[in-house]
Amino acid sequence: MVWKPKEKKLSAEEAVALAKKELAPYWFGSSPLLAGLRSGPKSTAHPLDPKIVQKTWLLLFIDATTFGGNSALQFLCEWYRRYSPHELNFMLILRFPYQNIYTRTAIEDILIQANDLQFPVAIDSDGSLGAAFGAIQFPTVICLKDGHTFFDYSGADCVPKGELHLQNFLRSLDPGLPLLPVMFSGDSNIPIQKIDTGSVEFGLKSTAKIETAAELPDSIADDRIVLTGNWTREAERILTKDPEATLSFRCPATRLALVARAQQKTIETGIIQVQINGLPAYEAFRGKQLIIDEESNTVLQISAGWLYETLIDLPETDRSITLRFPTANNVAVSIYGLRFGN
């Protein structure tokens, strides 16, 4: 039997200091403000700063790899502009469904700087914060007052419900408060369809499966994804180093995005050619990250793991999609998932 010295019991101040140190890599724009703690099947949230319980906060939990997460973030930015002057504080909490896909640089450059975020951003790396607040479905909007949940809404209609409740709350504090009309529109509901390529089966309207073929078929059923060439299949992704490889499917919606990542650490980016019905995408169908190269191909330039917005406004007749990877022998590309929206 080996004797071990008894570990020193930490004081409350020492425990908070240790938690802040361990959580610092997961917080942006602020020192850590909250910590999630799991105890068996339960999770609890603990404030690491007194201002959490002294102020009113609006928290948004999103899956950072979905159209829904991106849409909800745009609403949060507008809410910050509208409501932060009324002593309301904001926090964005990111949940990534895949391990190790993100980097701090990507979050700082692609998310925070690109959207000019002026409020704290945190990564819920193990899901404990989301579980503590009951944020199981994404996106979720939660209002905290005096350290307690004042209201919370989840899912596709969290934006209109959350803002209406927020305005009622602010007017309860100041009945004559002038506020802009709530942002109700046909786009208020959040699209949430997605496919994870690491799964053998994944839910859409039907059960879809990934298949391999010797050559690209003339047509593909709605419930199939077809791969040609050499691919490596892992738990969360599919990866190719084959410049002849293809990935083909029929897009079930008007918008398409890819969750992808270039694997090698190099100054070069991974390239994904995107074709519709075997041809480069027309300008009217190109998402903001799809560009045209010197050879008139429509391509995505893939670096850090992220959501790459690819195609928009696709009509029913133009939804046969083929992805090609012409430089994969130099820079391998991983596909984590496909995202669909309308």
C-alpha cells in the first residue's frame, strides 16, 4: 500500500481562481464568468464573478456549425445594439458537436472580428453549461436576473418568443420605455436541418446512408450520399487525400453549407470544387464563401474547421450537387457535416 499525502482542501477563493485559470482558453473578450460542474447525471452553473448575479444577462447558446446558430447570432447582435443601453448584458456560448474542430484563431477571426462582437464569448467544451441551464436543443435564449433564470426559449421559434418576452420585461421596469418593434418576420424561425457524415445513418425526412461507388452515378436518390475514390471514415468525419475523389448528393433545401477542415498545417488551403448538375455554380446560386477560380471553377477555400456557406436560392431543378477535391493529395480535406436551410 502506497501512502499518498492528503490533498489540501481549497478555499472558495482558491477554487474560483483555479477554475478561471483552467477555463481561460475557452473564453474570449472576458475572464471566465461561469463554470459548469457535473455531479453524476446533474450539472450546475457557478458564477466566477460577482457581476453575474448583480446584473441582468441575456445568454444565447448555439451550435456553431449550423445555419440556425448563424441566424440566431445575427439576431443577438441586433439585440445587443437595441437593448444593451438598457442595462442588459450579453453572453454568447458556443457548442461544437465535433471534438477539436475549432481553434482560438478561427473563433477570433471568423466569428468575433467578422461580426464585431462586443460581448463575452465562451466555448461550452463539455456541454456542462448547456446542461446546467437546460440548453439541450439549439439555439436557446436565456435571461438571467439576480442569478436566476427569468425566461428561456429553445428551438426554431426562440427568437420571436425571446424578444417579445424581453421587451415585456424591460417595459415592466420602465412602462414608458421607447423600444423598436420586435423583429417578427418570415425569417424569424431558425433552420436546423443537418447531416453528420461520421454517422452511418442520419436523420432527415428519411434515413439517409453514405454509399461508395466505382464511378459517379447519373442520378442519386434523395436518401443517399455517394462517394467515389479513396476515403477514410472516422467517428466524426470523412477524409480524403485523393484528388480524384467525389462526394455527391441531392440537396433537399434551397441553401447548403459544409462543415469542413483542411488537415495539414500549411500556408496552402484545401480546395473543394462545387458543381451543380455537373457544372460550376451560377453566380445567383453562390453562397458568400463560394468563389470562382482562374479556371472558372466554383470553389471553397478550406482552412480552419468551420461552417462554409456554399449555395443559396437553389431551385428544385438544380439540386444535384457534386464536390471534388483536386488538391487533396497536397492538403487533405475532412467533411464533418452538411447543413441545409431555406
